[in-house]
Amino acid sequence: MNKTLSTMMVATSILLGSCQSSEVKDAKTDPVETKPVIGRSDIKIEDGRMTPEALWAMGRIGGVQVSPDARKVVYSVAYYSVPENKSNREIFVMNADGSENQQITRTPFSENEAKWIKGGSKIAFLSSESGSSQLWVMNPDGSDRKQISNYDGNIEGFAFSPDEKKVLFISQVKTVPSTQDKYPDLDKTTGIIVTDLMYKHWDEWVTTAPHPFVADFDGDTVSNPVDIMEGEPYESPMKPFGGMEQLAWSPSSDKVAYTSRKKVGKEYALSTNSDIYVYDLNTKQTTNISEGIMGYDTNPQYSPDGKQIAWLSMERDGYESDQNRLMVMDLQTGEKRFVSKDFDSSVSEFCWGSDSNTLYFTGVWHGEIQIYGADATACSIRQITEGMNDYSGVALMGDKLIALRHSMSAADEIFSVSPASGEATQLTFENKFIYDQLEMGKVEARWMKTTDGKDMLTWIIYPPHFDPNKKYPTLLYCEGGPQSPVSQFWSYRWNFQIMAAHDYIIVAPNRRGLPGFGKEWNEEISGDYGGQCMKDYFTAIDEFAKEPFVDKDHLGCVGASFGGFSVYWIAGHHNKRFKAFIAHDGIFNMEMQYLETEEMWFANWDMGGAYWDKQNATAQRTFANSPHKFVDQWDTPILCIHGEKDYRILANQGMAAFNAAVLRGIPAELLIYPDENHWVLQPQNGVLWQRTFFEWLDKWLKK
């Protein structure tokens, strides 16, 4: 489930999660000694084929920030140590054209959230060097490093006011009394007393909420922090993935816009209705500027002249995959305009142009995430970039744009983009030394006719050294979300190139229920999990299996989250098409899932309602298609993978599927992670995942 296609693409997956954006945060931030390239130059890749070790050796770029004069760029890179099972994030600075790129931190502490202050003469950043995450500053060459905050808690994100007299930061506040609060004499008890819904979320037992704080900054020290939501039990930014993109300073430095869903417990679990609030530092008053808009309202940004504010907005309460629209409000008249009305897909993220009328945004269309320009007055849209790739993190850099770009064949690198021509120039080459040793498989777009006569885009990824005269085992990839795009994504787990490197062809369809093909196509999955989307899967594999180089006797089917549900469902309906299945974090029993998950709005919208509502035809169709009801038709080896910290889809779903297969006499294997959530974040667990994945496929598809 993708809360929006924006933030952390990343991210934003909600109940069923997206398979593709599987690593949006560092696995751990425990100190780990790192060299500038942590020994990466020693990595030797045999036969030019991707390996798990090569994937985990790649630096992961993020946190791109442009200096005030647009002449410098600061960014961070996360590095992973498989032997130590840890990660570390370092900071780099380069010129705006990519030259003079220098690593300016080399410490055992992860530095992140780097931002320019004092006209570009200093860089502020977060570091845990003092034992908790605090604000630090340094020179652009990494010298004169100094801690400037001493807050009693962890700072999770920050933004200085335009006049730099204040700093806005995020920190957790306690919102739920603990058992020890009730019974002080039981200070060692681990029991949790629950009285309402939303007691767990994503991978945590909910006891705190992130709050925005505003503190004074005298140029040297941060002091006098004030919680602008003091006494409120609500979140801002919103869990589980919201960050500083959900808050914004006004250009006049006297107001803070923030995102919040001011609900708790059952009400929170049933509603997606968040709003944009504006806090006035002078009057201490808060105003809801999106009241009456019933879906997600997120990610406010003031125009440079301070006369307008833009944000992302969904229309319908309870539907987290609703079209994400770009809204602009005139702060003087209160007029609201949906600027992206002519874009028949969701806006992922955006930034203002310097003229306070142009907006630049990213959005998915036909399996690619491109950069678009919008006129805030005329509400007109034009496409800027093109090509088989995905852009994210778009920002202004003088008369150019800067963004991250990746594809199915390359991880994120930083690019500059001309808004006029769309010409993109690569600025960083973080993983070139690895790519130079690899031969990537060809990625091809194919359009197929579905059973109801519509056109479906399916990505085909071929093995390196592909020989059309040979026959290859072939994998059907089932996407999660369920409404996350099969775009040109790069994943460090569900990586198509490493699958191809093991001599598999991958068939990845943009089946019904995925964005980027119009509203109707996107919405055709809700309440119909066993319907047209499954017919689309069969169309994709059946059509491609007609190719002479496809080994039709050795087909596999793999997927996670909704993709895992798809695997479990297909296992009972595939009519012997497949010889092996792999399901990660999938729903096996829909009735249990309805009561086990935490964000009930998703279950109600996508399942149609509760299974006990016998008069609800949509709900009854959903639960009649629960995979567990078709186990009597299972006849194919299956690997089940799950994390026990996955509170979105509980691990008992994977264990139940494994048990059912064993009891039915079907070859089965279970990979269970006691310390992983809906994803796999730790390096050694990630390598184990890859090894187990391919050992299983090779066992059944390469006989």
C-alpha cells in the first residue's frame, strides 16, 4: 500500500507495502569504522554478474541539498558492512557541475540531514556522536565540527527558519502511559495494557508521537525549544514514514505549516483524513487550512514570495491510494486550485520555481517516474524528462533542477536537469567501479492485450549474455502495494538485475490496480483481489511463455506483500503453470488479516468491509477469495518468508501458509526473521534472503 507515491518512494507503503522501495532507511546506525570507500575497490565480481555482496557494497545516496548561491551541493551516502551487520552514513560536498567531489566526514557515527546555513559558509547536520542524535555544524570542508544543540531527546529532522533565528525540529514525545506508570512497583514487567486500536504500527508498539519543536538559534547555540503541539497526542509528521517534508517554514520566518491527522485510537485506525495546519509564532494560534478536504493532505511548501502555499491532497477519506493531487492556495484570498488536474496519475513530490508560479513535480506514467512542470495559475502541465528511469527528490538549483535518478539497471545517482530542454547531466558516479565490473541484463517494455481487451505494459528483464537459442527458466513478478507502480525501480532486495544474473528471465506486469495508467485502471483492484488483477498476471506469463527461449516447464512466481498474497492465491489457481513459488510477507488468511492489521482504513477500503457483514457483496467476494480457502488445490513447492516485527501483516500469516503446505505434503520452506519488519533491513539478513531465494528457485527451476 502506498500512502502517497511521494516521500521515500518511497514509501510509503501502508498496509500491504511496496516490494520495490524496500530499503528507505539505514538498517542500523550503530558506530562502524568506515574508510572513504570502505574497501570497495577490493570487490571483485566474477563473470560480470550481480551478487548479493555487490548489492550491499553499493553506496546509497540521499539527502541532497543545494547551497544558497546554487554553486555547491551537499549530500550523504550510506555504506553497509555485511561482516559487522551495520551501516554508516557519510557526508559529501561537490560543485554544482559535479566537480571537486569530496567526502567531508569519516567518523564511526552516522551523519545525516545535512543542510546549508549562514549563507553557505556552514553545514548543519545530525550526528549521534554525543550519545543521542543532536544538531552539529561544520565548515564545508568538514573542519571545525561543533555540537550546537543539547536537547533532552533525539532530534530526528530539522529546518532553520529563513532568517536563521529559529530552528524547527522533530522529536518524539510520550503519548501513552506505560504499565510501569500505572504500577510503579512492577518496574520490570514487559506486559502492555491495551485499551484502544492503533496500539501497534508498522514495527513498533505505539507509546510516542513525533512532534514539531521550535527553538531559538543565536548563531552558535540552539536553546529554548517549544513544542508547538504541546499536550496534543497526535503525530506531526505522521508515522510511519513522514519526515521534514511534512513541515515548512514561511518565508517570513513567523509561521510553520505542518501535517497532522489529529486523531487517536479507533478514529485514527479508520481514517486517512489528515490536514495542513499553520502555527503562528507571534500569536501562538493554529489554523487548519485544508479543513473539509477529507483525504490525505501532506507536504506543505510556501512559495518563495510567501503569497501561496502548495501541498499534496487526496480527495476521499479512507482511501490511501487515492489520486495524489497538487493543490495551491492563495493565502490572501483563500482560493484553492488543483494544479495537477490534467495529470491522470499521482504527484509524488514537488518544489516551487523561483518565480513563485512554476511548480516542478515527479509522477508516474506508463511505468516511469518523470519530472513535470506546472503553471500554478493556468493549471497547465508539461513533461520535462523522459527515458526508462525514475526521478525523485526534485529541487531547484539556480536555473536548473537537481534530482536523484535510478532505473532497473542502476541505483540512485544525482543528476542536474534543464527545465527547458529536459536534458539530464549525471553529477555523481558513486557506484561506477561496481557497474564497470557488471554486465546488466536488457530491460524491455512489452504491451500485451488483457482478457478484457485493454493494453498492459509489462517489463521484461533478460539475463546477461542472453542467448535467444537457449531456453531460460522464467519468473512472474507480483508487485506489492497493492497500488505501487512497477516503474523503473531499483531495489536492494527485489532487484531484477540480480535475478537476471542468475539466468532467469523476469516478467513484471503493470497489472490492474497500479498507478500511471489512469484513474480507472488504478482503482480496479479495490474489493476485487481475486479478479481482473489475477487475470492480468496470467496474461503476462502466458503471453511471454510463447517465446521460444522461455522454458515453459520451469516457470516460477514470486512477490511480497500484496505480491505475497498474489503468490498464495495463484498457488491455488495456476493450473500447473508454475513449478516454484516464493511469498514474502503475504496475506494468507483474509479474515485474520482484517482483524490483525493496524490501519483499518485500508482493510475497509480494499476488502470492502468486515467479513461478518453478510449483506456486503464486495466484502463477501473478498473473503471468498482468501488464499487459505484454496489450499486443497496447492500442488507446487513454496517458500514462505516473513518478519516477526511486521505488524502490518503478522508473521503468523506466513507460518500458517508454510504449515498448510507441509500438512498437505507439499515441499515447503520457511525463512522467518524475529527482528525484521515488513522489509529486510539488516545486511546479513539481506544476504541470507538472497541466498535462500535463489537456492529455492534453482532447486525447482533448474533441474
